[in-house]
Amino acid sequence: MYPIDLSGKNGIVFGVANDKSIAWSIAETLHKAGANLALTYQNERLKSRVARLVEQWDNVTLWECDVTDSKQIGEVFQELKGRYGSISFVVHSVAFANREDLLGAFSETSREGFMKALDVSAYSLIPIAKYAAPLMVEGGSIVTITFHASEKVYPGYNVMGTAKAALENEVKQLAAEMGPNEIRVNALSPGPLDTLSARGIGGFLDMKHVHEQRSPLRRNTTHEEVGDAALFLCSQLSSGITGTILPVDGGYHIMGI
Ligand SMILES: NC(=O)c1ccc[n+]([C@@H]2O[C@H](COP(=O)([O-])OP(=O)(O)OC[C@H]3O[C@@H](n4cnc5c(N)ncnc54)[C@H](O)[C@@H]3O)[C@@H](O)[C@H]2O)c1
């Protein structure tokens, strides 16, 4: 048995694009812990790749969901209700910014690019939490993924830093609103990890190098460590924790220089 047992628990993970996705590491860990999982992917183009990843799993459902469409989000939770009745966790691991907004000067961010980044990467947590809450009949856990650029400047991260600041604020507001129903809302804040999205960030390799040199653990964070931390937050072992941003970054965030 896995160190934390989630057998009999149902939940959904948004944001699997491939086997490097943070959502995938989390889904794999939750699966090993025995949870019944639904996964969503952004569009038809990703469907076969995600389907291949889970072909050996028997207790999994796949749905397409573009998180800029609240109707689709509502339909996914309707399907989830039909399949499982109730759920105990939701993982939101979704972000997007136009490539040009992750390379140039922050002051050059376009209005359209700003709205897009904030819509996908921050706003989407709100309808997801809204539709998830009624299905969390015995309480539950909502987990999203943020980054240290929400509070410190990482040149190249640009508008995504703004989106992460908004996302972290949402975590706190949703946690305060949903706490009386035993629904917890938290974020993991991993150090830099090689993923499809990370490749688009200007200076990403420098970020990895600096984290490796300066973090107290003197190495980069692994996908597995983020999966394990998500499992903790999705389980009852974290029952007293809500509204929290939990760094999984080898301690990098405590360093001054
Ligand atoms: N990789 C890192 O270094 C790192 C560090 C800290 C936080 N994060 C965060 O982790 C999360 C996951 O990113 P990742 O690094 O695993 O990259 P990824 O590219 O594997 O995942 C991003 C996901 O967002 C999805 N997505 C984008 N637009 C969407 C839309 N309109 N509707 C539905 N889904 C959409 C993509 O399809 C993809 O599955 C993001 O929030 C990212 O900001 C990543």
C-alpha cells in the first residue's frame, strides 16, 4: 500500500498534456495511492497522448475541458457527479501565456495577452472551485499550482507572475469562503521543472541553475516531490491546512542571496 491510502476517494486532475506535466506526476501519485481519477485535457489534439498514458489504468475517466469555457467546466462536473456522486479532491494545474509575453519587456505586455494569461491561469480556478464544492459532500481539498514569481521578480516570467499573484489571492479567498463546509484550498509552489510550459519561459535554464546553486537542498525539485506534496494536500493528513501556499522548492524561497 502507498504511504497515504486514498482508496475509495474520487477526484479530478486538470492539466495533463504529456508525461512531463506536473498534473501527470500528481495524477500518477494519486493513482498509486488508490484514488479513482478523472483527468482532463485541453483539446482534441492532446486526447490520444493522454489516453496512451493511462491505458494500463482501470479506474480512470478522461474528459476534454478548455478552462476558458465555464460551460465546459460545468459539464465536466456534471459528468463527474453522474460517475462518482461525490468527490474529495480537485487538482488545478493549468496555465498559459502568449510566448511573446514571456520574452520581452513586461511593460510591453499586450492587453489581450494579459487577459488571456489571467483568464486561463488564474480565473479558471474560480469556476472550477464553484462547481466542485457541491460535490464535496464530506468536505474536500482543492489544490492549484503557483510559482515564487507571484511575489519576487523573475525576469522572463512577466505576466505569468501577475497571474500567479492573482491565483494565490484566489486561494485565500476561496479557502475563507469554503472552509465552513470543510473544503480546503491550497497551492503548491514548486521550483522550476522541465515541462512543456516551462520551455516557453525566457531564462528558464538560468532559473534552474540558480535554484540548484542556492537552495538549501542544493538541487532542483523533482516531479515526484510535487506529486507527493499534492497527495499530502489531497489527503486527510493535511486536514488542518487551508489557504496556504506550500513551497516545494528545496527551501529556495527562504534565501536572501
Ligand atoms: N514547470 C515549472 O517549472 C512550474 C513551476 C511552478 C509552477 N508551475 C505551474 O504548474 C502548472 C502546470 O504547468 P506544467 O509546468 O506542468 O506545464 P504543462 O504545459 O505540462 O501544463 C500546463 C497545462 O495547462 C493546460 N492548458 C493551457 N491552456 C488551457 C486551457 N485553455 N484549457 C485547459 N487547459 C489548458 C495545457 O494543456 C497543459 O496541460 C501551471 O500552473 C504552471 O504555471 C510550473
